[in-house]
Amino acid sequence: MSMNPEDRESSRKRHEAQTQLDVSRTLRAYQKQWFANLRREVIEEGRPFAISGPNVPHEIWEALDIPFITDVWYTGLVAARRQSGYYSDFLTREGYHENLSRYSALTWAVLLDEENTDKPWGGVPRPSLVCTSQQDRSAAVMAARVGAVFVPLETPVLDKPQLDWWKRSRWQWEDLDGEHRIDVMLEQYRELVSASEAIAGKKLDIDLLREIVDRVNRQEELFDEVRDIIATAPKLPVRLGEVMSQVMGIQWHRGTEWAYEQARAFRDEVKHRADNQMWACPNEQYRLMYVGQGLWQNLGFFTEFEEKYGAVFVRSNYLSIAVDGYIRYGAKDPLRALASRYVTMSEQMHIPGLGSAWAIEEARRNRVVGGLSIRGWWGGKMINLALEEEGIPILDFPVDAVDGNTWDQARISALVSDFIENRVIPAARR
Amino acid sequence: MPLEAGHFAKLKAHYTDRARAMKQARAQGGRIVARVGSAVPAELILAAGFMPVLVAADRSRAAPTAAKYIDDVVPPETHALFEAAAQGDFDEVELLVLSRVYDKLYFYLKEIYRQGLLPGLPPLHMFDLMQNRRAALTRYNEDRLLDLRLRLERAAGAPISDAALREAIVLCNRARAAQRALLDLRWQGHIDGEAAMQAIGAGYFMHPADYAEALEGYLAQLHAGKGAARPRLLLATAEPLTHTTLHEAVERAGGRIVAEDDWWGARAPGGDVSLDLPPMEALLAKYCFDTATADSYPVEDRLAWFEEAAQRSDVDGVIFYIPPSDLQYGWDYPRLRARLQEQAKPFLLIRQDASTSSGRVHLAEEAANFIGQIRGSRVDKAGAAP
Ligand code: SF4
Ligand code: SF4
């Protein structure tokens, strides 16, 4: 589609202003309300509150009615407000050198920074309990700084990686994850349950937990439908930035009634748009994917390439891992199903062999002709090589996923344009 | 003193040429099992009839194959070890046992082997011991140790007898005792940091019997007079010191490194493996709770050791080596630094990578300044001109 400069400018403005999905608005409204309630309950009513890393069995806290946030969710909020540069500098001033990962730590920076009062959604209250992977040293250090109970989780190494893991994860998880590995996670979850019960002042109701674990399964089934619609519709019905925000916004509340209902509304809206041929970019020409992490610091960045080339981003890990990584059927013991759900969570997207096999499957499913890989994702090079071997060009993207200080608009625009013109377009023509 | 020279020369030769002992053993028909990381029990390997050899990263070697497959966020040590595998360094080895901190190396090697690109690679065994005191992990750790034992028995084609295991424990304890004696002499100022690193590090490559003999022989000759009074420094490192670059630079600048918080130096021996417990139980206790590794051994224990050492009145200053590749230690650094500031203990932070030439230049300058400052403040305190 060719446009004159004025049209293009007005189109660009429309794009920037445009939120295509109703659920984007309801999600945001809910989250704000939920977080304001959480702050009130914790700050005014003194309710105990927990902070977790990304691969922690929240379902337990859901069942015990302990309010919590996930560090990386809040970090995403910091990034979206373009405050990641500021808080990254804050950590540097506190002595934490700039090569240390800011991914989860920005949340703590917001908590610790007493000077700047302009914080995302009012800021993070002090937690009573923190649970993350043992490997996340920042959380242990920060929990100690604020005097919170810290429960670390040691993840057993995946000694027998299986390439087609996503085909086995729903029903064959005992074999896939290994009984010995599930056992050791389960033992640690029992410790987490005790620590959480002490804070909640009540005992875990295992039937309620089972309900929650199952509700997560059903929510991910809805995401499975969304993935299918996006993959099979003639053109992309929803912008990827909105999909990513929606998926993660729901995932951080997985197990709640709200999350299930929101996922259903999301599925309905995507389906409605596809059925009615409402495309994110009617001039869609080239379908691209994110490999590894998403560009949270600038979700709107790629709109520019829709206009210029009809290039759309159709796929990221977030929706697909929700579908392929979380579902656990047939559990006798819900705590054991949880142990399996998280024992390899996110690692399967990195581990050489596993990450590539899945990325290739995803690329085919979503009919992509190119991809973008943000540097800093371990295992990324192997995945990029594998995709290139399949004839899918990959741009190795040299910015931090959340740290706004690494962003240089002109340079990065030029890089992407060059990639599309010189690699994607020729590859798509082949 | 030709005898001293002889023993030390032997240790140094094995420290420098790390494949030497392995090649000698192979030439005599010996069978090799390689350990990746310190948290793999040499005792079990010995008791199964193999010679245990540690594989160490050589950062000075170019690593083009690793650079092709492995991301920059993965520690350079992993790049170097992968490169060694790609260059065929392990082809003579019957089994490669990797400890927990090298899980990424395990994944890369396994996948590249699967692709048929590393045909000479020996079988791999992931020994996933979790170095943590929590009760929830005990059963898992016990099973991992038993798994390793069974794997070694399978490779050997015979079970490991209790007598053989006991003998191996006694032998390795002998080497540890000699290392602890060396560390004492070092604190007393009888030996430089660089020489100490070489004498300790050789133990990872030599047969423990040869090693204990050589080290004991060296120590017996070591009672000579103290070296000149030089600022005594403690070294904390975010990265395993598989080399002596830092020691050389600091000692050339006039300091002396009396200990380092690293498994290549002062943290190598730890205590003995108990002979009062059943051997498997004793090994588990040793390797879970008293074996320094790259970054994960009970971190509280690690920091406690450091703080105790740093507080000593005979430590004049602390050098932190936290190169850009660090992803963990830096989170603890501000707290450790604050403690030193409270105690008015001088410290220096080195952030440049000492494996690069510009990093070495920077290191030499910084070390010289730091040592100069410590000397100056001593003179101030003494109230006299030099
Ligand atoms: S038509 Fe589709 S996009 Fe428009 S308001 Fe209705 S659901 Fe939303
Ligand atoms: S075709 Fe795409 S780029 Fe052009 S105006 Fe429509 S949505 Fe925007």
C-alpha cells in the first residue's frame, strides 16, 4: 500500500494512539484497581504480602489468599513507564554494577528508592515473604535488606532433555520432567507451603489448590485457541504488543476466577476480529517472530515497520509457553503437578536443542519469514542458528529487553529497516 | 636448595601443563575420569580405579567454536571449557563428570554432540549436587551421589569396595592436610600468593598420591626466613581464578596475597572427609557443605569465611575482582564493601577483565596505587618517614 506523506503521518498518529482490543482496556483497569487494593490492604490494613520470581508456584499463595506480585511483572511496568533507565541507575548508585541483570531487580529498586516518589502505580510495599530461584542472588540480597523471609528454590538440572517436550508436557510429565526432579521440587514446595501458612495464619486447603491448578489448565487452553487463531487466520488479527501485555497480565494472576474470565474475553475478542477480518495491519506482507524475550521497553516500536513494509510481529514466547509449558493433566496430587509445571519452566526455551526445536515448530506454525532475537537470552545463538538453517533470517538485536538506557532510536530503526529490506524480503521471495 | 626446587618445579610444571599428568597416566595404560568443577568427589573416581583429572578453562586460548554457539551472557569459563572439548582435549577421557554449576556446559555439549559435531566427546554425567543445607534437598543429594557411584562402577565394570573407598578418602585427606599446612605457612608469610596458587592448583591435575608427596616435600623445605614486610592482601573474586594473572600483578606491584576466596586457592582443601561416618555419608557432607565452587556453595558460608578473613588484623587490605562477566557476586559486593568501610579496612575494586591486555595494564596501575596508599597510611600511623 502506498501512502503520501500526510496519510502516512496521520496513519502513524492513529497507530500510536490506537489500542485495538477492548480487553487491553479492561486488563489495565483491573490491574490498576487490583494493585491499588493490594497496596491498601498491605499498607493500611497490614496484611502480609509476598514477592515472587517468575517461576514460582503462585497457585499456593492464591489458595492461601496471600496477596503477592511477581518481580518481573512490576519490572515490566517500570519499563513501560520508561523509568527503567532511572531505576537501573539507582541500583548502580547503590553499588550493584551495571552488568548485573536488571530484569527482576528494578522492582526492588522502586521499593528501596526513597527519594523519587513518582513510582509506577504508587510503588511496591514491603514484603513479608520472598520466593525466587536460588540462582537469583539479587532477590536473596534484597529480601535480607528489607527483613523478609526468603524461600529459595533450587532447580534440579534437566539431566535428560527431550527435544519434543511440548508434545509430552500435558500428560507425560512424570517421564518428561523426571520423577527425581519432581520429587525434589515437591519437597521444596512443602517448605514453601509451611512458610506461607505461617504468614497467612491458616492451613492450605488442598482441594482448593486442586481447583486452582485446574483453572490454570483451562485458562491455558483458551490461550491455545488464541494461538491457533493467530496462526491460521489469513492475517494477524491482533497486535503482538497487545497480545503480550494481555497474556502476561493474565498469567501473573493465573488461577484466579478473574484470570480465567479475562482469558475467555480475550479469546472471544480475537476470534471475533478474525471472523470479521479485522486485521491489525490490513497491508500485512511479512510475518515476523520474536525469539527469546520480548521488547518490553518499547512495545510500540514496531508499528513503524507495519507502515513502512507491512511487516507485522505475530509471535512471541509468552503466549506459546503459556500453552506449551503450563498445562498438567491427570494429577492425583496438585502440589506434584505444580512441581512438574515449574521444574523446567522457562529453561525449556533456552536449553540448546530444546529451544531450537520449539522455535522451529513455532515459526512454521505461525508462517513467519523472519525473526528478531534480543541479545542477552542464553541459548539464543543456538536458536538463531537453527532458524537460519531453516531459511528463516534472524536479526540479532543489540538492546536490553527492559533497560531504556540501551535504546538509540535512529540506530535501531536503521538496523531493523536494513534487516527487513536485505534479509526478510529476499527470503520471503524465495 | 635443589630439593625444594625439585618439588616446587614439579608442582609448577603440572600447574602449567595441565594435561601432563593425564598424558603420563595414559601412556602407562591408566584410565581417566575427568571432573568439571571441584564439587565432583575425586575419592569415588579413585576408588573405581580411575585417575581423576580436573578440566580447567584456559582463558588465554581463542575460542571460535564456542563463540559460534554460546551466548555472551554465558560465563567465559563455559566458553573456554566448551572450546577445549571442541578441540579434542577430552578425547582420551572415559567419562566427563560435570558438577551443578556447569549445567549450561552440559547442555551445549550434549546438543552439539547430538548434532554429530563432536564425535570424540566422551560420555557425560551430570552430577547435580545442590550445595545447600536445607532438609528438603537431602534425599535428592544422596541419590545423586549414589547415581555417580553406580555410573563409575558401570564404567569400571566392577563395584567399588568400601576398602577402596576408604583408602581413597585417606589419600585425598592427606593431600588436603598438606594444602592446609601450606596455607598456614602462607599466612605466616613464608610463601608468595603466586607460588601458593601453583602449589595448590597442581593438586587438581596430578594423581593425589604423587601430589601429596610432592607438596609435603616442598613444605618440608619451606621454613626459610620470612619475606620482606609487604602489604598483606585478601583477594575476593567473582570468577574462578584458573590462572595467576592477578597474583602476579599484585605481587609485582609490591603486595602479597595471603589468601583468596576461591577454590583455586585458599578455599581448595577445606576440612577432611570424615572417617568416622559411613563413607558415602562422609562424602556427601564434604561435597555439599565444605567444598568451594564457582558460585553456589552455601553462599552464607562463603560470605562468612570472607568476612572473618577480612577482619583479621594481619590483613592490610582487600582486593575485589569483579570482571564484567559477573552475574552474581556483584549483588553481595555492596554489603561486603560496607563492612570493610565500617572497619576502615582499605579495599580496591577491579572491574576490568584481567584476561585482556588492557585489563592487565589497568590492574597493574590500580594495584600499584592501592599498595602505595596502604604503605603511606602505615607510615602515617607509625608517625615516621620511611
Ligand atoms: S468490533 Fe471487535 S475490536 Fe471493535 S469493539 Fe467490537 S470486539 Fe472490539
Ligand atoms: S495497512 Fe497497515 S500500516 Fe497501512 S494504515 Fe493500515 S494498518 Fe497502518
